[in-house]
Amino acid sequence: MATIGALVRREVPPEEVRAHARELDGVFDALWVVEDLPFAGGISQLSAVLDATEKARVGHGIAPTPFRSPAALAMEWATIARMHPGRLVGGLGHGVQEWMRSIGAAVSSPMTLLEEQLICVRALLSGESVNVHGRYVTVDGVGLEFPPAVPVPVLAGVNGPKSLELSGRIADGTILGEGSSPEVVKRAREVIDRGRASAGTKHPHQLVVFVAFHLGTRDELIDGFDESLWRSVHDEPTGVIEDLESVVAAGCDSVVLVPIGRDPTADLRSASRLIVPDLRSR
């Protein structure tokens, strides 16, 4: 069975994140924090959730590349990873281009930036002395003084075919955002595997899929959720469980429950009691 994670929604106020995460620890295998403009920062949330929990792995879902210096991000992740060995998962993505433009951080080739950042950050976290002279990233002979004692997987949060192929070639895994149907997951796995084959990559590649869900009715969904996106909304837990099983069967290694009800903490409490135990037993 795939691992089961939960997303700490961006609407949860920062002062409530620790208590929320503590409640989910031990129920879910992984907890993911959001870094969306202009909500809470990803690094501070990672630290808070890791400090508040003991068991779950914690993922940065996801750091926008135009928003982060690769050397600075590697330093932050390495520091957090040494404080919590084996529990951190990194995530890097293009960033929402509209948001990036609104802060003057958009670039003409998000794909090139993502590739350069993935290469640089992964190398730094591996303890290498890095020399990168790319279109956007320049690093001259930099190596971390305190690289992680336990490797930190760096996943690419992407969805387009070119980006998925890139992730297969150079990332440790891929994150598919909420709205990914089983058919989308299957096609993504095929493209990722083509990228891995083209690079001769042998190491495992983790596919993490965020699944938007609500146990209840459609009129209880959070305001602004895109109704055109695939999601799992059912009155009974069995419907959600079957949807999650279909996503796993399509080829993912980890499903992450993204609550889309008006009370996201209540959604995850319900999932903890009514969905996760049954899903694990199947």
C-alpha cells in the first residue's frame, strides 16, 4: 500500500499549525506544508511542524524556484534536516506564474530555472562542492559546511509533460497537485519513466499525488475551489477510499489528502477516524 499523507492547508493560521500537526502525527505517514503567496512561509512552517511532531515525515509542498535562492534553500533544508534526521522531504516547482509576476520574480524560462535549481540544490544537499554557471543560477565552488547527515529527497512539483520528463531525469520524485485523476496519474508515471530511461536513472523515483477530498456534500466545499478539477467528494467514507485506491492503482507511491471542505481541520479529523484506518487495512 502507498503511504498516506495529509496537507496542512494554507488557510490554517500559523499560530494553529503546531497543534493541528500534533493531532495528525501518528495517523498520517507524512504531513505537507504549503508555500503559496501571500500565505505562511514554507521554511517556518516546516520547522514548526517538525518540532511539534515525532513520527511523520514533513514535506515542503512546494518551494517556488523564482522565490528561492538555491544556495539559501539548500542551507535551510540542510539545517532542518540535521535537526530532524530522515524526516524532511524537499519540493521545488515553477511557482504560479501570476504570483511570480506580481512580485517581480517571473522568468522567461521557468523550465530552465527549475532544472538549474534542482541540479544545484540536490548537489549541495549531497555534500558536493558545487560549480553551476547557468542561465539563472550561478554558484562558484560552494559546499555546505553542515550537509544533511541523512539524505534529503528533492521532488519536483510539476504537471506538464516537459516538466514531468525533466523530473524523471534529475529529481528524486514528483509531486502532482490536487486535481490529478487516476488517468492523469497513469500518464504522468509513463512520462516520468521515459525521462528516467533517457537519463539511465536507476534510483527509485517517488510519485506523490495530492488528492482533493471532502467527506460530505458539494455545497460544503471551500470557496474558490475549481469545480473543473478532479476531486473526491462523497457522503460516505467508502467513496473516498475507493477513489484513493484508484489513484494508488494508477501508479503513485504516496497519496496526500488535501481537505477542501470549509473546515479543513475537521475534514482531516474525519479522515483520521473514517478513512485512513480502513484504507490501511485493504
